[in-house]
Amino acid sequence: MVASLALAFAALRAGLALRRARLARRPPPREARRRHLRLAKPAVALLLVGFLLGPVSAVALRGWTPFETLHGLAGLAAAALFVAAALQGHRLEGGRVSARGAHALLGALALLVAAVAAMAGFVLLP
């Protein structure tokens, strides 16, 4: 999951480079959009796989009830935010620039909540 979060952070940085260029009314850095997409798509996929495996691990390996911890609840919120950001990103790819603000906000919130989930997960480590 740490690698997935690092990948998501790199995607965020690439997205912010696009945003800075757009707000400064200058062309975006070369290959920035393609880099953002190349990083974000696998990051979201890996994060969702990790999210799905979390409850399986909690039940099968530890006998816990899923989503009874802050880690589980934050992970659920982060997964929902990543899916929402991905859906808005898909709309952007289709040319719907009205999705840009929502995509940026959802992506940043998703990464922030995922970081909270990661920190909350440290206390659960054996």
C-alpha cells in the first residue's frame, strides 16, 4: 500500500503541474497530462485492490470485524473518494472540462484521507 500511495502522490504532483500551468495561462509541461494518466490509473487500481484485500485480511487472518477501526473507516472513505476522482477524471478524458474542479478536489481529498488511513493502520501492525 505504501507503494500505491507513493504512486498516487506522484500522480497528484503531475496533476498539480498541469493546474499551475493552466492558472498561469501557459502551456503545460511537456508530457504532463500523459504522465498524470500513466501514474494515476495504476495507482487507483492498486489502492482499490489493497482496499478490497484489507477486510479479507482482517477477517481471515485476525478474526476481526471489518471496518470497526479508524483504519477501516478511513480506508473506506479513501476508496470512495478515489473512485469518485477516477470517474471525474474519466469525464475529463472525454472532454468535459466542467469536471476539472471536482476531479482536483476529490483527488486531493482521496490522497489526504488515504494518508490518514495509513497512519491509523500503524497501530494495527503486529
